[in-house]
Amino acid sequence: MAAKGDMNRFSIKDIENLTGIRAHTIRIWEQRYGILQPKRTATNIRYYDALDLKLALRIALLNSYGYKISRIHQMTDGDMNALIQKINDNEFKLQMLVNELLDLMLTMQIDEFEERVNDYIKQHGIEHTVEQLLFQFLEKIGIMWMTDRIYPAQEHLVCNVIYRKLALGIEHLPKKSPDAGPQVVLFLPEGEVHDIGLMYVNFILRKYGKSPIYLGPNTPLEDVRVVCEQKNPEYLYLHLTSVAHEFDAPKYFQKLHAICPGSKILVSGGLLKHSKHAVLPNMRYLSNLQEAKSVLISV
């Protein structure tokens, strides 16, 4: 767990993960162009702050659209803003909005955050907003959360907004048909309360005609057992983000298999990258929500 002073301080590896720019390239830009200069702690450890991240995201996006760093580094903020406004490409605009949402989260401008999301919904509809804008945003804050680079308050404020939009998206979906696809129980183990990813999967399953049973976060194994006995679901799905440190993943999955032996277990979430897990014949690990979506809509 990072110290409070490290929140909203980003390492060069964080910048790499969030922008897609390799750390080696960032160092070259720093040395050759004097761009993205890191700050240093009292103990001389390099770090980047929220403003540096904002700049890095904009530079990475412009660079990915063909603008050379030798040109970008000469631009003022006004020049960069003017150039961004001129680029009339839908994917570019989407990526810029994702970056702006990250900035609004870090500065806790929640009313403006929700206004931007609502504007996007008005233009593109709730389903497109969930699948394009909010999905990409969740991927980025997931990276920040796993490395303890955001305050819980920042994450909670925006997730409350996103949760309401996901619930709205589910409400707008057609009614589930009697011959809906296989039942999938969605839940998080006790101690895991970050259920935005789970809500997203609930949305996806309903959209593609499956039959989700949403138990939600912080679910005791006994509750899962009761549902398995009554419903005999074909699949169980968990998305693990930040369950308590004492969480024993192999032991938990063994217990889950024992109480629901007839169900296939699908597990995703960043926590899996930092823990060892038991290999069970009826279990599959999914590296991210995109893979989860791909697998779940094909079951």
C-alpha cells in the first residue's frame, strides 16, 4: 500500500501504463527535449504529478496521431489546445474525453465529470457510452487503483456517477426473453466492494441475451452456495480489484469449486496479476474486462 504522500504521484512506469509511451522513450524525450521533467521527493525519488500525467496523456495522443515530438515540445498550452480542437476524428475525440475525465477525477470536479458523461450519452446513447467511453475510463483508473495512485475518495466519487449510468443502461435494455442464454452468477467475495466491473459485466450479459444473477459485492460463500443449489448456474463470475490483503485466492477458489462443483468459474481483475492462483479444471482466468466481455457473450 502506498503512503498517503504518494497518492497522485506517478512513477515513470505508471506513466508508461497509462499513456502507452515506453519508459525508455519518456527518458529520451526528457533528455532531448526537456519535456515531462520529473519532480523529486525529499529522498530524491523521481515522480510525476497530476499535471504531468495530464500533459503526458495529451502528448501521447497527439504523437499517436502522427505529430512528432520535435514539434509538440515547442507548443504552448494554447497551441496544443488549438491543434486538438482542429483534429476532427471521432476516435481522437473519444480518447481526449477519456483523458479529460481522468483529469476531472483527480481534481474532483465531479459535477463537470457527470456533465461530460451526460453530454456523451445524449450524442451517442447509453450503450455506446458504457462500452466505449466508460469502459476505457475504467481500464485506466483500474491501473491507478492497483498501484495506489488515487485517493479512495476520488475513485468513489466518479464510480458513484458511473454506477448510476450503468444502472440506467441496464434499465434501457430490452426485457430478458424466456429463452435467455445460460445463467451466470455475478458476485464479489467478502472484503471486495469494487463492483463497477461487475456491473459492467451485468450490463453486457443482459445486452447479449444471457441470464445474469447479480449478487453484488461482499458476498459470503454461503450465499453463493444457496444460489448454486437453487439455480444450478452454468457459470460463476468474479471481478477482483482490491480484496483484503489476507485474501487467500487459491483457498477461496477451492472452496468455491467445492460448493458449486457443476459451475464453470470465470475470474478477471487486476488482482490476479499480483497473486498466485490454483489451477482448477473448471476455472478460467481472464486478463481484463475486454477479454471477459468476449468470453461471456460467446457462452
